[in-house]
Amino acid sequence: MTLTELAAPTLRPQAEQIADYTAYLPERHTAPQSWYASVADARMHWYDLIAGFPERLDIHDPIGRYQRRMQFELEAMASRHHLFFALTRPQVRFDPAAAIQWGFFSLKLTLPLLVGQAKKRDSITFELTVPFAATLKKPTVKLTANFVTLNWGGLVEAYSVHDILQAHAPDKVPCEVVYVGQTHDPEAQLARAQLPALQKLHAKHKEDFDTLLLVQQFDVKVNCASGDPAELPHNAHPRAAAVLQGERMDLLEAALIRHFEGTAAETRRQAERQARRERVTAVQQANNLVQFTLDLEWPEMGAYDTIGSALAAAAPRHLLSCFVADDDVVVSRMTPPAPAGGAKVKRQV
């Protein structure tokens, strides 16, 4: 056997690996691009519940099932390129010591609340809808500080206090963005409350505020003379598609950090900022990106859709014009057009 024949089994797999890796790189267009990114889907989760998970959740208990389901949803997000906001909001709790009230001849339910650090007494009233599997005309209601359970006989529903407020919010207290991040993470640190930056923020705010997570899936429309590179046959490969999607989310994340957190956020280390600047420039050049627009609107979030930060005024819609200059994303807030006629549809509990 010759030396060439001896070496062949080793060389062949290496060559195949290089070819395999190259096949995963997305195919590019050289024509200039502009993007329009909008929120395709958004889900709210209560981070304090994630951070306070017991070691073992009792899935036979409705509240345990609720918490485990939330953890499953966030763990699934770790494989996807979505963005999330960490939001703070004044603490609100149910008051288990107070009485609930029913409307006459109806399923109108009034639940007692304690609001803020002063635990100011308040309440929330809403109409229940009888679920299909119910065997009772009126459920048995049980309150804890964080949850309400509705026992309809045939099934038991569990809702957190923020689920109820989000669907039937009695106040218009805005949520404040304190951190912007991405869900994509092989270690799923977000679902396990192990993301260091969020751990620090939670420790800082937990005594005075509730911390929520707004996970958002974005739809990016590409305006390019050669079309959207994501539609090329080669880029249908899952890994090539993931590279393109990751690049787009990196730029959107950088723009949202600039808009909501500014350039000197305490949660961002210098090394992270420098790495992001280098990434922003590389992505802009690879896509020949001229400009992109970010349209943040959450039409089914109820009163929780009024979002702002210490730097960005609270609003139900943020329309941002963005471009890359000097290794950074420059963001300008635009005035959204007047909304079309018709009321918003809010989720019902």
C-alpha cells in the first residue's frame, strides 16, 4: 500500500468536512439591501416565577403544570433566533385574605389585589367564559398571592396575576425595558434563570418591581434588486438559513439596545460592546445593508403593550429608522402613521 493510499482515508473525511462546512455558509447577493422588521408574534412570561422555580415542580398540581409549561416554552426558544425584553413593572399580587365577589346572575368575577410596596388595596373585575370541558356552571375560585385557579369540575385553569392583568388590565402603568437580549442559546440559560446579566438585574429590582420577559419573533422583509437571499435554494438548508437569521437578529438586537438602553448601559461590559461593534460592521458589510426599519407594535398585548425605558418614552408602538455608521447602529425614532379605524382585540381569560 502506497503512502497516498494510507493517507487517503484521513484526507477524504477532512475534505468532506470542509466541503460540508462551506455548504452551510449562506449564498449572498451583492446588490444593496434594506430591511423592514416587524413583530410577528410576542409572548409574555413572568420571570420572577422562573427565578423562583422549586427543585421539583409538582405537575399534578395546576400551578406546577403552569410553571413547567412556561419553562418548556422558554427552553424551546433556546434553539430559535428570537429577541426578548426584560421588563420591570410595579409589584401586583392577589390578596388571598380578602373576599372575592360575583356579579348577580352572571360570571362577572372581582378579585382583590395588593399593588406596590405599600400593598395598596385594589381589585380587578372581568367576565369569565365557560370552557368546553366544564361540568360546573360556576367555578370554585382559589387565590394565592401569585395565582388564581378556577375549578370547573371537568378541568382546572390556572392563571398568574399578570395573566389576568394583561388580559383585563385595570391600570395603564407602562412596562419599562431594562435589558434586551436574544433567546438563541445552546445552554438555555434564560429558561433556567442562569443568564448572568438578568440575574444581576433581578437581584436589583425584585424587592420593588416584578420582572417580565417579552419574547418576540420578528418578520424581516428584504428590499433588494436581486431578491431576498433567504429565498435562494442554497439557503433553504437549515444551517445556512440559521446563519442569515442570526445575522439579522444581531443587527435588530444592537438597534434595540441602542434605543432602549443607550450606549452606556451598566449591564454591558466593554468587551461585550466591542464584540457587538465588530459584529455589527461584519453583518452590515456581508449583507451590503444600507438601512433598516424596526416596527415594534404589540396589537394583542392589552395594556402591557405600552412599553418604554429610561431613555425611550413609553408607547404602544416604536417605529425606528436605523443604519450602521462608525461600527455602531444609529437609531432615529419616527412618528408612526395614524392607526386605522377599529378597536384592538385583547386576549380574554
